[in-house]
Amino acid sequence: MLEHVQLDQKTINKDLLGGVLGTPSWWLPTVLFLTLVVFTGLGAFGYMMNKGLGVTGLNRPVFWGFFLVNFVFWIGISHAGIMISAILRLTQAEWRRPVTRAAEVMTVFSLMAALHTPLFHVGRPWRDFWVFPYDFARGVWPNVRSPFVWDPSAVMTYLIGSSLFVFIALIPDLAVVRDRAKNVWVKRLYSGLCLGWRGTPRQWKLQAVAGILLSALVLPVFVSVHSIVSWDFAVVIGVEGWHSTIFAPYFIIGAIHSGVSAVAMLMALGVWMWKLDKYIRPDHFDAIARLLIVVATTWFFFFFLEWVFALYTLEGPEIVLRELQVFQWPYSALFIVFIVTAYFIPVPMWMFKSVRRSAFWMLITTILVNVGMWLERFIIIIPGLLRRQPLTFDWGTYHPSIVEILIVAETFAFVALGMLLFSKLFPLIPLFDIKEGMTNRREFKIGRLTIPATVRE
Amino acid sequence: MLAKKSVLGLFPEGQEDMAADALDALREEGYTHSEYEIITGTPYPEGTFGEEEPKHTLFRWPLMGAACGFVVGLVLTSGTQLAYPLVTGGKPVLSIPPMSIIIYEGTMLGAIIFTVIGIVIESRLPRLFMGAYDERITEGYIGVAVTTDQDRVGKAEEVLKQVGAEEVKRGWES
């Protein structure tokens, strides 16, 4: 990092615990609004439970609507959170320091949001636990050949793994809050949470090894989860467009594209809402934007390949599906919005240094990417199901109902609310990581230039 | 057996050399590495204070966890399918590809959970009694704690003062 502000540990504590030990003025109104949206969504869910799935727009042949689109979207967001944190830790990228915690926490809340919609989608959520092998009395066990058993096992593994990862990396910072807390009960709470952390060389060494080890363990889980999500589609018989051999890597790179964008969006929000501009510098935005150009272009290559494979075979039903996606209203409009917002607006903009280094433009472009990537999932799922049957009297259409829209809105509010509540209890930027970066930073002179450098073991 | 007493010397942020000198001085006075420890609010490169390299066996934990997770996954997938042999889609009751997915997730989950347990145990946590500690350590101060026999704690305090500790505190007993 060429630009930095050298700060002592006391200042770092004061700045980064500002949201925990104090409350920004915007925090409470925002939390109340998001809580209202969450409860409205839950009310819609209650209504759906009372009346049945008939209140949604789901009908033959489209039984996977907004709920499944949203599920894939949030799984995607969750992936890059931990992926970016894990890869940056493993490669010891210096610009990871202010980014990792928020990325990891976003993973946890996104996974929870992702789990909402399939649980609602099944129609009888009180029987969701049937996917777990629990019934020793009846001797009825889940069918492990079904993707709907693979999904919960993979997502739960990822959720447990990511939550533990977040907790382990939080322990030293919990000790800082413990030492700064004035209220005796708050002090006791954080004393318990930090497990009596002191900061001995042994504890620091294990903390460093833990970061590397858990990163290495979470990465293969991350790859498996989105692969399994893609197989939810790929193993379904009779839906054109879902059987591409590149589906698993295509889904993974799509997840990384939307997830890394979400991390950049969080960084911009951190600068704007928590005034973290001393810690999240233009250099950090520049680095993540460069990464995004590579990720977005790789994703676009997979998208292109999927279309080439689909069209090159000249199979009638496949061609018809592609025509539906590109030329028939309203999918044609959605397709244009998707491709323009997911790639053709943000990537050329990221070519400009002034955009890459601007929190405002990074916020705008990364929001655009996620609008596009949500639509990408919609365009994969809905048109495929519309013409699932070869007989035209079985063809159908899909219009999301207000119930589905409210439930989808609830998941967005849930993630935002979760992040805000987390930020009130725990620091969103890892203090010890920032302090380590400051401690290991030195400046040296070459000619008339003074260059900051980081010492690494 | 006599109770152990602790003394803590505090060195301001940026005085890493002084803290390292304190450890050297303690060694010269015959204190062993089990009697003194350095406490910091941020990770420093290993050996910054001339302390001994901490040994750990964390790498064994994920292997143990992975083995346990693999066995649980295998037993779960094969056992439940054999107990309830429902043929679907013409697939064999024990179908390797879907079983491998669950077994893989079980293996990884076992490895992660055991790693986390390993990190906590190897870090000597949870710790009910903090021992020699000061809240200023998480504000940048470097602490040198000596926990030794009651009759030797006075000498340790003297050494810490001699090397220039900003403050020396006593009063912990273990």
C-alpha cells in the first residue's frame, strides 16, 4: 500500500470501536426501518403459510420462482465473502487487513438469508427437518440421492465453518472491547466471549496459524457449496439450458463476481457510514477493482462459453429457450439490463483509475453488478421452466406475487440488519490485523522518494 | 508448596527493545521461560522480544477431525440407505456419487470443528483467571509478566524496574 496513515494503537481502538462503544446517529433509525421490513416479510410468510403456496405466482410448470432465484443469489454473495478473506489471508495480501472481517460476516448473514427462501419455498416449513437423519423410531431416512439433501448438508457445513472462522478471528478484538468497556455487565459479557484472551506469543501464533488453516479448510467447502447449488439444476431432467458441463465453475465464478462486488460495496459503505477513510484507502478500492476486472471477465468468458455450447449443437429446444431469453418480452428487457449492469457498464468504468479509487463510483458500479447478477439467476431459472414440457398446453408463465416480493425484500433487509447489529456488538474491521500492519510498516528512502513498505516474516 | 506470585512490568508502545532487554535480564537472573512471558495487544513477528518459539500441535487436529467426519459421513449415508432401501430413479441404493457429496461435507465439517477446538485448547483457552494483566496492553503497552515463587518475585520486580519499565505492578497469586 503506497498510501497510509500511521496511527498508534490507542487511536485505532478509538476509531474502530466507535460503533461498538458509541452509537452513530443514523444507526437506530436505520435498524428500526430494516426491522419493519423484516417483520413485513415475515408477516407475508405467515400469510403464505396460512393460505398456502397459491398466494405466490408459482404455478405449473414454474415451481421455482423468486424464492429459488434469491436463494442462488445469496449463496453467491456468501461465497465471495469468505473466499476473498481466505485467499487474501493465504496470499498474505497486505490490502486484506480492513476487508476480511466485513467479508466474513457478510458470508454468515448471506448464508442465513439464503436459507430463508428454500425453507419458505417448500410450502410446509415445519417439515424442513425431514432432510436431517433424525427418525430412529420410524426408520424413515432422507434420500441422499436427492439434491435437496445435498444442499442443506453443504450449506450447513459452510455456515458452521464460516461462523467459527468469524468467531476465532474475533477473539483478540473481543479482548480489546473487554478492556475498554465501562459497564460491568458489558465487561463480563466480553470477558466470557473472549475466553480470557491475554495476548501471549503462543496465542498470537495460534491465531495466525488458525487464519491460514481455516482459510485452507473453508475454501474447498466454498467450491463444493456452489457446485452443489448448480447441481440442483444440472441433475433435473428435461429443463433445457441447465445441463451445461460448465455449470459448476460458471456458478462459482458468478458467485465470486457478485460476492467480491458486495465486499467492495461494503468497503464503500464503511467509508461513507462509519467514516473509516483512514483505514479503507483509495489504494484498497483500487486493488479490489483490479481483482473485479479479472473476476468479471472470467465470469463473462464462462457466460459466453455457455451460450456457445448451447447454440453450437443446433438443438431445437435449446435454441427456442435462448430465443425466449433474448427476444421475448419481458425476458429480453431483463436480459439487456442483466448483461449491461453485470459487465458492460462496470468493467469499462473500472478501467479508469479515477473510478477505481473512488468510494462513490465503486459503490454505484458494485450495486449495478449485483442487480445484474440477481437477474442472471432469474434468467437462468424462469425461462428454462416456462418451456419445460414439449407440449404447448403445458407451457406457462410466471409473475411474482406481492407475497414473494415482500419475502425477497425481507432477505435483503435481514442481511443489512444483521450487519448493523453485528457492527454494534463487534468491530467490523479487525483491530489486531490493522495494528499488526501498522507495527510492521516502515518507510525507506530511495533518492528523494520516501516509500512505505511492510515487513513480513 | 508455596503459592506463586506475579509481577507485571509495562513498557510503552514502541519500546520493544526495552521489553526484549527485560527478558534478557530476567534470563540472566536465572528465571526460566516458564516463569516469564510477554503480553502484547498486537501480534509481533516471532522472536521480536527474544522469547522462545511456542510449540503447538495444531496441524494434527484437522486430520483427526477429517477422519471422524469421514467415518460419520460414510456410516450416515450407507447406514440410512440400507436401513430404508428406497429405490428412486433406478439408481442403486448405495450410489457412490451422491454419497461422496455428503461424506465430503462431513469430512470438511469434522476438520473445521476439530481445528477450532484445537485452536482454543492449544491457545490455553478458556482462561477463568487472567493472572498478571493490565488493560493498557490492548492500547499498545507491552507487558512482561513474571510468575514465580513468592521469595523470588521481589527480585523480578527489581529487574523490571532496572530495565526501565514505565510501571511495575504486583498482586496476582496463583
